[in-house]
Amino acid sequence: MNTIWSLAKVVVLEMVRRKDFYVLFILTVLLTGTAGSVNLFNDRSIVRYLKEICLLLIWLSSLVMAITCTARQIPMEREQRTIFPLLAKPVTRGQFLLGKFLGCWLAVGMALAVFYFFFGLVSASREQQWPVLNYLQAAWLHWVMLGVVVAFTLLGSIVFAAPSSNGTICFVVSAGILLLGRHLNKVALGLPQPWQSLLYGSYFVIPHLELFDVRELIIHNWELIPWGMVGLATLYAAAYAAAFLLAAIWVFRRRPLN
Amino acid sequence: MEPTVATENLRVEYRSRELGLATKVAVQGLSLTVAPGEVFGFLGPNGAGKTSTMNVLLGFVPPSSGAARIFGVDVREPIARQRIGYLPEQTYYYKFLTAEELLHFYAGIFQIPPAERSARVDQVLKLVELDHARKRQLKTYSKGMQQRAGLAQALINNPDLLILDEPTSGLDPIGRMKVREIIQRLKDEGKTVFFSSHELGEVETICDRVAILHQGELKAEGRVADLVAQHAASLEQVFLKLVGYQPQP
Amino acid sequence: MSSHPLLVFALALAVAFAAGGRLLVEEQALRRETGSVLKHLLGESRRAFALHVFLKADAYFHQGFYPSVFDAPVAPEAKTHLVEATEDNHDHQHNHGHAHNQHRDWLEAFGCHFQPAEHRHLEGLGQAREILPWLRLAAELDPQRVETYTVTAYWLRERLNQVKEAESFLREGLRANPDSYEILFELGRLYAENDRDVPRARIVLELAIEKWLRQEASKVSPDHVSYRQTLGQLAALEERAGNLERALAHYIRIYQVSPNPATVQKRIEELRAKLAAPQKPPP
């Protein structure tokens, strides 16, 4: 575990020293600020549209960060050959991958904490209330979802040659699931066989990332999600992340390093 | 006494797309041993199989057949690498880390206790004369400094076996001298050093035994003095003869 | 050329300034002609976006609980609940497809915990303000969509007590749609009910009738609903102001197009009775 933790720390340090997060955060702040400065019928207390815009920017930024950070890990280690002195140490390939996963996941988690804190400030500035537990739930579910995204991007980085193609594919898949995942069953029911069974089967197989998108609940101040459901969702995400990581380790063990 | 490094009929094959999935044999039937406390030179022209052999010893590539052991442990076990230090030919380290951070990172990998870690990092940085630049990121280092940082990470776990791939490559004469001094000091401490080099003069000076590889096969192995006496020639001439080099008339 | 580098530089600078100036003039002309940045960016597809944004306002009215395009299809002529709420006789017969407790599979049942799953409206004091940004954007995207102005004005005026803003927005709508009798009706209603400015309300409502007659009267299926609403508003206005004869004239016109003539007839007779009754001398 110490080995995995050491590897993770290096990934976090790399993220902190790169400019990606700062650029995305500043962009989020600027765009949210611009949206908030619009005069809407001289009413300064309108807040939900601002929360929606801010959360959309946070989701886009976090997806971009998670995917780009993860997609470049293995290819960059290979290209810059830093993987050799590392694997010359008592580190297994599995530990190496787990360390990368943990590092990327922790790094986006830290970024999410900053983003959600900013979001809390934005909404509190107009609503004069701060539903901390609701925001914590949303942030937790968001982070857990990104764990799944990091895991399958890591698998993709071993399967696909170029980080750019892996990144594009992962982004399209994530966006597709987030937008359409919950509707696949409805579409399937309208199709003839065998397409209906195929699509319905895919509906059950894909990781339903949209389950973790609770923006509507936050924007419209709905009640807390039952903690049991949050726990189950966490387990659901953990299962998918574990499956993707196991697949990644299995493939990585069989690939030559150079 | 058990050898530090031992290979038995080691064979390494590569399948290459460029070769139309034909097999290239990089190493065949290599059997050699390195005794504890030796400085062992691993020589051969480009493409002889030196890097492939090292890749097997370091666990990067599995042997196609045969066996390789370090301290009696099969090289495929990660624990075999607990007591070795590796210095690659090129400086392959995380450029965004400082030398201090890099060494702390590798010390963590070796599970050196935190209490001991800082002292060990300080000691190694002083040894390679990078103490003054420890807080600077590696991307700001010159080639010589990066090579020294590489040597530092190879020594961080106080290894009993050092595997060095062209350790003086790209260094100026002073840098090369410093590396030789470090190798000599390690030998005096009873460490085993296994290194490949093209600098035959250097090898002749510091190595106890050498092995000469050509086209994946072991051509000669033994003490430098014995080889020189046997062939009545300098090490360079012995090398050229064994690899089949014919000088132009 | 190379022997006179300054000349070349000066020439290049002059060309650059001339081109820049020309582009600036053309851009300003285009802006005057076509209006906002969104029109430049999106072209005619902005109208599709405008509809989507208008529905977004309806979704906000329902606090996020809203059918997707994959749910049971809605008839094109069906009104959003935002619009229905502005009508006097609306009935909350909302139907958002299958009920929230009917799930096709366990995944859908599990997923309902993570999204709005109950039919709610923005009912609390002032909460309706949250729909305004989307209505504003819808108007920006498609200024020719009259319904956006009338619905927004209703919510501003009736639910949020922002009468000045409602008037300003309606006037903005009128600038984009100078022949819109619907917007004129809303404006007239505002003057009548909120400002109590009878002369102004009368002028605007009569203009609305005039425009309706010009646009709708010759159609096979004219918009009688708007016509009746406007006449009804005029009639009520005149009755409150004590101009019973004028009110009577308007009710007679309503009678001609009403789906409930009996009700209107009753109103006409009441007015006639009032007119026929002797005027009481002042005390």
C-alpha cells in the first residue's frame, strides 16, 4: 500500500504543478461571474440558473481534467521512459497501475473540492443558505463517478496507442452515457428484435454515470438523497472501477514495456 | 557462496511487426555468474544483446527460456529488485520533481522508514554532489546533473547490486572520473556492480571480470588480466578479435 | 521595393487600417440589421434553441421534474404548464408521462432517487423568479416568438409584482413584433389592472382589436380566443370607469363570437337594465 500511495503522491504533485486545473478553474469563475452579472429584470436574487451554469462548468471541467490527466499517464511514462527506473524497483505492474489510478482520482478529488467550495460561495451569495450536506452528497457522488471514468480511461490508455484518441473516445463515451444512459431502455423497447435485446443488454452492462449526476436536485433544492442509496451507488461505482482496473492490470501485464 | 547474478541458458526472443512477425533472437544460451563484491563489465558491440540481458535481469522482459536469478531469487519476482539499484543509460526521471522529491519518492517505494529516509536522501545527495540543487526541478538540470541524480536514485536503497547501463555515457572527463570513484567506493564497501560500457579503457581499469557478448552469444568471460594474457593483446584488441572485426588493410 | 522599407511598411499599415475600418463599418451595419450576438452565432437554428430554452423555463417551473424527449410524445399543440398557468381557466391536469412509481426495470427504480421524481411547482413566495432567465434567453434567441413576452409579462406582473419590468419587457416585444395583438392585449391588461390608467389601457386595447381585425378577421379559423379576451378586458375597463354604453357595445361583439352565448347574453341584459334604471340624484 505504501508503494501505491507513493506513486499516487507523484501523480498529484504533477497535477498541482501543471496548469490545467488553474486554467479550468479561472475559466469557470469568469464564466460564472459573467452569467451572474447579467441584469435579469432588476432581480438580484435569481440563483438557480447561475447554479446550473456553474455546475455544468464544474462537470465539464472535471471530466476534461480526469480524462486528460489519466489518458497521458501511461503513454507519457513510456515515451519519456520513466517507467523503466520505476519498474526496476520492487514495484509490480499492478501496483504501478493502482498508484496511477489513485493519484488521478485523488487529484480530481482535490480539484472538485475547490470547485464545489466555489459553487457553495456562488449559491450562498444569493440564496443566503448553505445546504452543506446536500453539496457534500453531490460532490461525493461526482467524485465517485469520476473514479469510474479514471478507471476506464486508464484501461483505454493501455489499449489505445495515442493519448489523444483514448481521450476523445473516453470523452465521447462519458458524455454519451451521461446524456443518454438513462433513456436506452426506452429506446430499446421501441425497437424490433434482436436490436431490442442487444440494446437492453447494453443498457444493463454500461456503467450508468448519469446516476451520479444529481445537479437537478441541487439546483432546485430538493431533499437529501437517502444515505443508503448513496452507499449503494458508491458500491456500484466501486464495482465498475474495480472491473476496469482488473482488466487494465491483466492487459498491462501482457504488454511489452517498449 | 551464492552468486549475486546468475543466468542459465538464457534465451530472449522478440517478435517484431517490422520483421513480419518473424522472431529475432536477441540472446541465446547465455550462462554467466557474477560473484558478490565483484565489479563486472558487460561488453559487446551495439545489438549484441546487452540491453536485452539487462531487461531480463530488471524484470522488464520475461526470458523466452532459461533462467535468471538475483540473490538466488527468480528475476520475475518483484522482491528480487529490493536490493538492486539501476542506472539507465538515459536520464528517465520525472522532470517536474526536484532531486529531493525524486529520492523521497523512490525511498518510499523501497519502504525505507520515514525516520531514516531524510538522512539517506541527504547522504546520497552529498555523495553525488547535488546538495546545492536539491530543491530545483530536474528539468532545470544539465545533463551531467541529471546523470548524477540518476546515480543518486540508484543508490537510495543502499543496494547490494548496482546495474549500470553505460554509466559514463555523455559525461565529461571529470564526470566520468567521479563515476569511477563512486564505483570504486561501492566495491570497497563490498557491493556488486554490474555495468555495460563501450569505454574499454574504463572497463580495464575498474572491472574485476568481464563478459563479451556478440550477436546474442557469450564469446568470452573471465578476469581482464587473464583475457589479456590469453590473447596476448590489450582488452580492446581482444574485444575486436572476438566480435570478428577485420581492420581495413 | 526593398530599398524603401519604410515606404513598404507605411503602405502595409495603410492597407491594414483601411481593411480594419471597412470591416468595422460592415460589422456595425450587420449588427443594426440583424441584432444580437446570438443571431450572428446561431443563425436560424436559434429558433430551435429558443423553443428548448422556453421548455427549460417550464422545467424550472416544475423544479427539474420534466419528461425528456424519449418519454411519451406530447402533441404539438399542447401547451406548457407555464402557459397554462397564465390562462384564467387553466386546470392542473398535468401529465408527465408514466407515473414516477412505474419503473421499467430495477435500474430505473434505483435511478429515481438521484433525480427529481415528484411533480412539484414553484409555488413559494417569489420562487417563480427562477424561470425568468430562461424566458429572457428565449426572447433573445427568438424575438419573434410572441408567447415568450406574454408569458413572461404575466409572471412578472401577477406572481412577482414587478409591473415596471413587465411593461418594459412587453414594450421590447412590441418593438420586435409591432403588429402583435397578443402583446398589445397584455400591455393593455397591465395598464388596466395594475396601473389603473383607463385612457392608456383603452388606447392600447383598441389598437389590439384593430390589429386583430386586420390580421385575423379574414381568416377561415381566426383566433377568437384572443379577440374575446381583448374585448372582455375592454368591456370590464369601461364598466369600471362607468362607461356602460361602451361596455355594452363590447359585450355585443363578444356575444357574436362566444362559445357560451347564454352567459354573455345574461351580462348584456344586466348592463341594459343598469342603463335603463333612472339615474339617482346626488345626495
